[in-house]
Amino acid sequence: MRKLTIIVTCTDRKSARPTRDTLARSLPIGSLSDRSDIWRTRLKSAPSRHPLSALYQGESWSQVTKLGTTVRRAGFEPRILVASAGLGLRDLTSTAPAYGATFTRYQQDSVCQTRADSQDWWHDRIHDHSALDPARELRGQVLLVLSANYAVALEADLLALAQRGSDCLLVGGARDIAGLPRLASDRRLRSHLGGTITGLNMRTAIAWLERLDGYSLHSDSLQDAWNTWASTVLRSENYERATVGDEEVLTFIREARAANPTLPRTRALRLLRDNNLACEQRRFAQLFAQAVSAPCQ
């Protein structure tokens, strides 16, 4: 069988509860380099460790086993690696402590507030205990199933991979990169593929692999066949946001601002709406001003 390296992302849900020291929110204020060093020391000294295959949970992670099975049916021998904001790049068979860290900005355990920060933090993770160097691991045939936030953090690795001209495929991601075929996630496929939006990248990758007609991960003919099939099952879904009261909005703002004291109003409103909650813009502005002026009411 041909070897295939698969990169998947970790999940926020864990089977074990992190200690305070292994939550990114507990890191002291300081430079990214200093925070990264402290984080590395804390993870290395954490008392309990768990197999990564059992540590992560959630709808998206439940598809990892099926992804491996589908890859084997397609004639490949998979090696699954996990990209993690807290751990760097790890083999699925490795162990690590429970932790809380994310590349999603404005979250309590966010490790970055800018694109550059996420890329610098990711690059520094190669120095962590048991972490792998992407430059060495992303060789040969590579399938990457990445959210937009992770694709941003790994952009230097994706650019390097594209320049090698290997047989690779990016499912999901943040943008098109010349030399790296990409299968963008399409929400209109969710009703056919099933599951939640968070698991759509993984289910899309599985559906693509089920249609491989050889050992190449991507070809123009395969893309044409996919587009033809997708056009027959695409279905738009309306996402209605729930209207919430003033107190709920105030609580949301205060929690978001506690995670990021410099969070601007426009970004806070976007976060609210991303959580499928509705609030008219003028009302939100008034409540935001109230929350900022009296955060502890």
C-alpha cells in the first residue's frame, strides 16, 4: 500500500479536564515568546497524560476513524497526525495532558490575537516535547483536513508543501494556494453529508476519498466529477438566529471582554451572531457601552 500522511485538527472537547496550568487563559501577560516558553514547561511537567486518540471528542473527531478506514479502502496506508494549537503537530498514537488552547481569536483560551501571532505560535511549537517538524513530516502524498483558523496558522507549511509539487489535497482551509489543490467546504452539502457544520470538513474529505479512481488524491477529471455530483445534492439552509434579551447580551459581552479586554464592539457583535444569536446593531451598541462602563453590575 502507498503511504498517505493525513493532517487533522484537534478539538475543543476533551475526555479529561485540564488543570488551570494547562489552560491558555492562565498564561501571564507578556511577549509571545515568553508565553510560549511557559506553556512548553507547563505541558512537559503536567502529571497526567492521555492517548490523543482518546483525548479528543466531538462530532468532527468521531469521523477520524471512518476517515482512516476510507483511506485504507482506497489503497493507502494512513499515518494520521494531529495539528494542535496547544501541542503542535503530533502523531495520533502519542500522548499528552488535557489542555485548553485554540487559534480562534477572542476566546478564553486563545493563544493569538492576530494572524502573525498564530503563525509564530505554531512555528514555536516544533520545540515542544514530542512535537513533530512539519517540514519533515509533510512529504510524499499528504491529505490536510483543516479549518480556516488552522490553515492560517500553518500557512508557511502549506506554501512550502505547494512548492514541492507533491500529490496533496487541502480540504477546508482558508484560501486557495497555487500548487496546492483545495476542496473548499460547502455548507450546502451538509444536508446530504449529515452531521454538524463543525464536522463538515471531515465528512467532505471522506466523501471525496470514496470517489477516488486511482492513487492520485486530485485530478481535473475527479474535480469535474465531484462538481457534477455536488450540483445534484446542494441544498441551501436558512440559519435563523435566536433573539435574546438585554441581560443575555450583556452577559455575553462581559464574558467576551473578560477573555479579550480590547475586544471592539463590531467584533463582539460578529461573535454574538456567529453563536447564532440575534441583536439589532443599535441596541447592541447601547448594551456594549453599558457593559464596558459597568462590567461588574
